[in-house]
Amino acid sequence: MNQPRALDGQTALVTGAASGIGREIAFELARAGAAVVIADLNEQGAQAVAAEIEGHGGRALGIAMDVTDEAAVDAGVARAKEIYGGVDILVSNAGIQIVNPIEQFAYADWKKMLAIHLDGAFLTTRAVLPHMYGTKADGIPRGGTVIYMGSVHSHLASPLKSAYVTAKHGLLGLSRTLAKEGARHGVRSHVVCPGFVRTPLVDKQIPEQARELGISEEEVVSRVMLGNTVDGIFTTVEDVARTVRFLAEFPTAAFTGQSFVVSHGWHMQ
């Protein structure tokens, strides 16, 4: 007889989940029993991840979503509600990186960064809250969990990353406000703050930072990315996904409003 799993009967919406950290989070939440909505600009990629999860016995739906487009976000959440009856867990993970010194940072790039990281977090949160704020048949608040993908840069700064650092700091404020507002509805919020994770997003930064800092790519990895870790190891997608699962499964609001640094000791708080 199959043992019940912690997230059986719940639905998770994960943005930016066609690849990288988001993909691993989707698989981890599916393994915990959740039905997972994979939302991504890359609809084909999202559907491929959903098919793979279903091939392993899980439940999943892949949809197209531009998290900076209010109508697209609302439509995607409406689709999740239509198929699965609502959203119990939101993982706001979609993000990009653009590196440049402040004096050379294009305003269009600044707006793009903040739109994806901050506007996207706000729009997806606002769209799922009406369901989370509802009540069950017995009158108990339905509740839910909102998890924002922050960064070590939610707590500290690095050269060349003004927009990214600003956006990731902003997620702390959004999460803490939601923790206060959502408490009476049974909604809790968290920010997961990884160190450098070896994804295509990070691989792209290595030559960019080498060029801007005037050092070799090997030095970017050893000094900039891993120099302050305790073990010289990149944070893994599994490290991050397991942290998200822990927070999604936790049964009380003991950790609401808190951020969790996952960085192999690079930053300690």
C-alpha cells in the first residue's frame, strides 16, 4: 500500500521551471505528492518537463507564462485552477541575469531585470492569493505557501549586479509583507537564497565577469564564485529544491517571513 506523502492533494505553481533550478524544484515537489504546474516562457520546454514528471507517475501541466505580463499571469493561474482546483504552493523562480557596471547599465536592461524578478513575483503572488485566502468546506482557512527565489545577493552586494541585487533585496520586503498580511488566512511566505548554482545562467556570467573584472574565467570561478564557500563547491539545484520542499511541507508558520541562505557557507547570517 502506498504511503501518503506530505504534499498529496496540493498543487504547486513553479515559474521559470522549464530548466535549471525551477525544473529540479518541480520534480522535487512532484516526488512529495504535489500536482505541479510548470510555467515558463518556453512553453515547449515546460510541456516536456511536465511529460517527464507524468512519465515518472506524477501529475503535471506545462503552460506558457510571461511573468511580466499581467494578463498572461492571470490566465496561467486560472488554467491551474481549472485543471487542479487551485494553487496551494507558489514558487516564484523565474529570473535572468545581466551584468554591467552601473554607469554602463542600460535603463532598458534595468527595467527588464526588475520586471522579471519583482513584478513577476508580485503578479504571481497577487494571482494565487484569492484561492489561498479562501476557506474549506469546514470554514477553516485554505492557506498556502509562497516561496520566492532570492539569492545570497538578497543580503549582500557584488560589483556589476546593481539591478539583480536591487531586485533580490526587494523580494525580502515582499515576502515579509505577505507574511504579515497572509497570516490570518493561513498563508506563509519565505525567500530561498542560493549561492552560485552551476546553471546556464551562471555559466553565461563567467566570461562576462572575466571581461569586466580583467581576470581569467578560472579566477572568476575560484575567487568570485567559490572563494568564500567552506568547501569550494557550487550550490546544487538539489540543495535548493530540497530546501523548497522542506518549507512547502513544514506544517506551521514558525518560519514565515524568513529567508534561508543555501550557499555552502559563502554567506552566513
